[in-house]
Amino acid sequence: MKKIYLIGLKLFDSKDAEFPLQYEQVTNVKKQIFHEFLRFDADEHVAIDLFGDLALPDQILQFLSIAPRDLKISQNDGILIGLKLPNVELVDERLETEISSNPVLTERPVFLLIEDDKQRIVESSAKGVVPKLLEDDENLEDGTVGYVAGFVTNSEAERVRLFDKKVAFVCRDPKDSFEKRMGEKLSKQAICSLIHLIDFCEVDRFL
């Protein structure tokens, strides 16, 4: 008996839309992992917590229309109860494990294979999209999405993007001697706040 487990994939989940992730990109990665799971040669395919909190009934039914007859789902939050699921059996099976198939949670999404009471971890070919907060221009590890959460200027933002990172808060570069002098004395957050205030006052003056 060979069973393959997909653990905590959570398709259509609110965490997939949190900065710096792009919801559609994450969803496509998760779909790739799910299809790889279905193609695996096993007697049973068991998906634990397959859907996330944004999954709608129409999405669930459409997504499961391609499922093979041996697919079993253990969904902890009860969102599947009452739906007429094609080719799917709902089960209460849970696993005590820290491994995950969710690319938002792990750089290396995996499946758990149990054969003749022996467990083996099988790596997915998909890479993770784990958000990683960075402070400088360090290179990203495979399976991560780097981002800078603090305030940076436009020129700094362009340099950061060269390293394939996302930037949360951007202000323009200091444009005159006063702003440049202040930029030498203040923190990045303070000078960006000052620049935003100056720009706001200039716009307000012409209204």
C-alpha cells in the first residue's frame, strides 16, 4: 500500500496576497504542486487542508473536477461540508508532522510518502515563495521572496530591485541642499517622512 500526502497547501489563502507576494503567482505555484501530487504513482492520494480561507464553493468544485477517484481530503475548517464533491472522499485523517507542501511556508515544498509503514519525504519540483525580510543587498536564497519593509528613496529602491527584492515604502530622492543636508543627519525613515511632508505642503499651497 502506497499513500502520498499533500500537507497544508491551502489553495486560495489570504496569506498568499500579503506583501510582498503576488496572489496570482502564488496560486499558480500551488496549482503546480497540486498537479504534481496528483501525478504521483500511489494507491491513495490524501490532501490535508487543501483549501485556504478565500476558497469559494465554485472554485473548489471547479478545481476538484480534475481530481482522480482515489483523492481523499481532510479539511480541518469544515468549508467542504455540504458540497457535492466529484470523485472526492472526505476523511478525518491528520498527521503529526512539521513538514509542509505550502510554498509560502517552506522554501522546499514536499510530499510525504508512506509505503509499507515506512515514511519518505519527496521534494516537489516547485520552489517556495517564502517572504523574507532583508536589511541589505544580500542575495536571495532559492525559494524565498525578499523585501525591504523600511522607508527608502527612489534611487535606493532601484538598487534594491536589482537584487529582485520588493520595497514597501518609497519616497523621492532629496532634491535640494537642505534636504540633502538633513538626509546626512536623519534616519531613512525620518528623511522620507520629511520629504513626504514637504511635498504635501507644496501641493497644498497650490490648491
